Amino acid sequence: MNAPAAGSVSNRRMLKKLLVVALGMFGFGFALVPLYNKVCEVAGLRNVWQPGQSEAAAANTQVDRSRTVTIEFDSNTRKLPWTFKPMASSVAIHPGELTQVMYEVRNTLDEPVTGQAVASYGPRLAAQYFRKLDCFCFTQQTLAAGEVRQMPVVFVIDPSLPSDVNTITLSYTFFRVDGANVKAAKG
């Protein structure tokens, strides 16, 4: 019988070493999760919600569930041939609670029209506690002839709202943006 070539023996030896390294890496990766959990437990860093904990542990602590504020919605147009209305006249929410409401707008003309909404609040001090995250009032709205569109407003009422304020009126007025359609047609 022929003796194995020296290169073949060194290749097998290298293969065994690589397999041991690969198994060691796999084992280390497998052991990393329990090791991480133990380090976090010892260091006091386990402030993350875990499956099996109560829902109260994961609740948003910024929501003031001890009080309810009614938000009333109003809509108007000025020099604009649109019908514009909120989909709900009011909602009752807890301060700190993320809320979305919808408005519907309809262009009653046979041509595109651009408008811009401006918000106002009652009482006036409510404006500083009303945090809009998404609103159609952030940009101009161009509606095609006869187009109907539903537009969201996403907001949060700051929990530091004075306790004597139980009702806030959010009123939007849409104004026509003159020249916007002429620019769009030429552009």
C-alpha cells in the first residue's frame, strides 16, 4: 500500500481544525443569548418587556387614564368651492393617547383646485398642548375636478394639559391658494 501523500495529511488536519473552529463559533453563538440575559440580570438592565409579563407592564405610561378630554371637530372653507367635513363630530380620549381622525373633502368644480388648511383651537391655550404628528394641513392639497379625498389627522394631547380643560375644539379652515393651479398647468 502506498502511504498517504504529505499534502493529503495536512489537508485533513486543516479540515479538522476548521470544523472545530466552526463548531466552536456555533456553540458560542448558541450560548450568547443566555449569557447576555445573565449579564443583563446581574447588571440590572432587564427593563425590557418580556413575553408572559402582564399587559400593564407594557402599557404606555404617558397616557393619563384618570381623565378624559373631548375633542370636537369643526370645518370651514373660505373662497373655496369644496365641501369639507370631519368624519366624526367629536371623540373622547385620554391625554397622551395617540388618536387618528379623518376629514373628507370634495372639489365641487370641473377643474383642479388647490387649497391650504389652517387650524385653530378653542380654548386658545389648547394649541400648546395639541401635538399633531400627521395632518393634511402640513401641505397644500390639490384636488382634481370632482375628486373626493379622505385625509387623516394624527395627534396626541399632552398629559400636562390643565385639568380644568375638558373640551377642545379643533377647527380647520381651507383657503384657496391662488396661482397654484396656473403654476401646475404651466410646469
